[in-house]
Amino acid sequence: MIEDFYKTKQDPYFSGVRSELLPFFEGKNKKILDVGCGTGAILRELKRLGIAKEIVGVEIHKESAKAAEKFLDKVFVGNVEELTLPYKNYFDYIILADVIEHTSDPWETVNRAVGYLKKDGYLILSIPNIRNWRIFREVFLKGSFEYKEAGVMDRGHLRFFTKKSIEKLLSCLDFRVVDLRINVAFDNRKQDWLNRLMFGQLGRLFIEQYLVKATRKKK
């Protein structure tokens, strides 16, 4: 069961502040929902900064949810694919950070979240990139497709995405990307140096994760 998978994860998996997502947030006194909130670290930071006024979380890991309850206005415990929240067109921002790749139906998961979002609200997502040199190395050179404890091949991942498939998923829900950033990971200085020599072109194969800010398409 998916609940058993999360029991094996270490604390940093649930308690770290996703600082790379903070630039996506603007304004003051916003209502923000974090699906997969862990212990609520990023929501607490957004409230401390004055960006958030009301912070709500969804978390499947019971111990993390219990910790989040001390700081968040409301925490719902359970699987996002099974929960129905008592909100409609309510939140200014909804965070889905490293969540949809763990679901059996990412399209329905995002669609359900959209129902909780204001008409002019924003989705904030982080999604691993399967079009990564490590995957090519393992699959095409070694003939291996092995799951790991973390990263792109995290054993909890049920779905896999590239930049195009992320954009297609959002477009199917009448959303458009307004800001897209990347997390790039080089294993050593040599790879970093080669990327600089190639004017950043090599970096495309080292993209670990896409960070996305999206909103509804204008009619």
C-alpha cells in the first residue's frame, strides 16, 4: 500500500522547506493549500513571509500530518486520490510538489485540485524529469530499470513525465504554464565544466526536476 511506502521515508522527505518554489509566490495574505504538505515547512515559511494568511495541508503520512497540525490552520490526513475537501474556488495557490508522479491518475488528481482553486489562482508543481541521462544510461546502456530510494526512479513513482508531457497534462485541463524552472544536478565538476563549454546545452540531459507555475488559460 502507498501508506506503507511513506513509512519508510526519512524525516527530510517530509520536513524540508522547498526554497526553490518560493519565488513562484506573490502578494500578501493568500490562501494556500499544499497537497503532500509533510510537516508543513513551506507553508509555515510562506506565512512567516506574510505571503500566506491561511494555510491548509493534505498529508498521507500520519506522523508528519500530526506535526503539521501544530502550525497549519487545517490538515487533512489521507490519500489525495481518495479525499474530497470542503472547498470550492477557494485557494489562491495550490502546491503539488513531488506528488502527481506518486498517483495512479495524475490527470484526475490535478483536476480535483483545480476545483479548489480560485478562477485566477495558480498551481505550483514540481515533477521529476524522466528524460535524464541517468535513465538513458541505466535503460539503454545497462538494460536495467531499477527503482531507488529517492530521485527520478524513486520506488514510489507510478507515473513518469517529460517537459512536453507536463505541458500536455496542464493543457488538457485548460491551464497554461506561466513560469517554468529546472533543478539540474551534475555528478562532478567535469560534467559542470563540459556543460559550460557547450553553452549550457549539456544541462538539458541533467535536468532532475521541473518546477512549474500554471494558471487557467484566458478565454
